[in-house]
Amino acid sequence: MSNKNLCIEIANYFLKNKSTVRKTAVYFNISKSTVHNYLHKKLPKINKKLGSKVQKLLDLNKNLKHIRGGKSTKERWLKLKKITNKKQFI
């Protein structure tokens, strides 16, 4: 598969699943940097319309990043608190 076709396939997966760069990288078994370079730098040169749609989702993900991180931290602390409380009763 050529880089051009891979770039479009990654973009279509990214949009269809409303994915993140990290999840897309895991799915394609490539690095986050590679996914980001394909979506951010190469795609607009290959397909401007698709590149524009991807850029909007990249911007949305960037704006939600702090919320996802905070949610993840909260869940981790609640899980830790739950484990700690169980140990007190043993």
C-alpha cells in the first residue's frame, strides 16, 4: 500500500470512528507521530476536503484533551480509593 493510500485510509478510519490520534495509531500499529504527520501535514496536500474534515476533528480532540485527562485522573483516584477502603476492612 502506498503512503498516499495509507494516508487516506487512516483519515477515513479517524473520521468514521471519531477516533483520537492515539487510538488510530494503535489500530494501524504505527506511532502517534506518524499518524499526526499523515493527518496534519500530508493529507491536506493529497485531499483538501478530507484534510479539512480531519483538521476539525483534530482541533476538537485537542480542545477536549484536558477534559479526558481530568476524567482519567478522577477514575484512577476513585479506583485507588476503593482499593484502599477494601484493605482497611481486611
